[in-house]
Amino acid sequence: MKHILWLLKWVLKAAIFFTLFAFALNNQHDTTVHFFFGNFWRTPLVLVVLTAFAAGVMVGVLGMVPWWWRQRQSARMPEQAAQVPAPAPVAVNLPATAPAYADGI
């Protein structure tokens, strides 16, 4: 079973790779990206798509950094709380027997 999952994982990776490779081969035409003040960038379309994808990943990662930081800080709090001595237990006076109920429960 383990070998079948391993083989299935590699077949899926190969399919994704060849799909992206075919996409890159089909989009080799030059395109022009126009910026401000008359600046432009002439490059194959696949590089424009790859650059836009990488920029999106970076924006997503930067957007997650505050959440990761809070999670990391909250994970460290139990370690710091373990170093603080626990308060002494409080004695509570409880009845020795439970009260008897009329219905037998």
C-alpha cells in the first residue's frame, strides 16, 4: 500500500510538471508590459505569468506573517507559565455522604 501511494504521488507530480511545461512552451510569444513614464518590459508571456504568480505568493506570505507571529507567541506562553509555581490547593469541606433522594435516584 505504501508503494502505491508513493507511486501515485510521483505520477501526480509528473502530471503537474508536464502540464506547466506545456503551458510554458505554448506561451513563448513576446509580450510587452507597460509601466509608468514610458517604461516597458518586453519578455515571453510565461515569464510575466511566473512573475505575477511569485508576487502573489509573496503578498500572501507577508499577509500571513502577523498571524504566524501571534501563533508562535501563544505557543510559547505555556512554556513560560510552566516556570511559574502553581498556587497551593485550597481545602474544600464536602459532605461525607450524598443526600438521599425520595425517588431513589
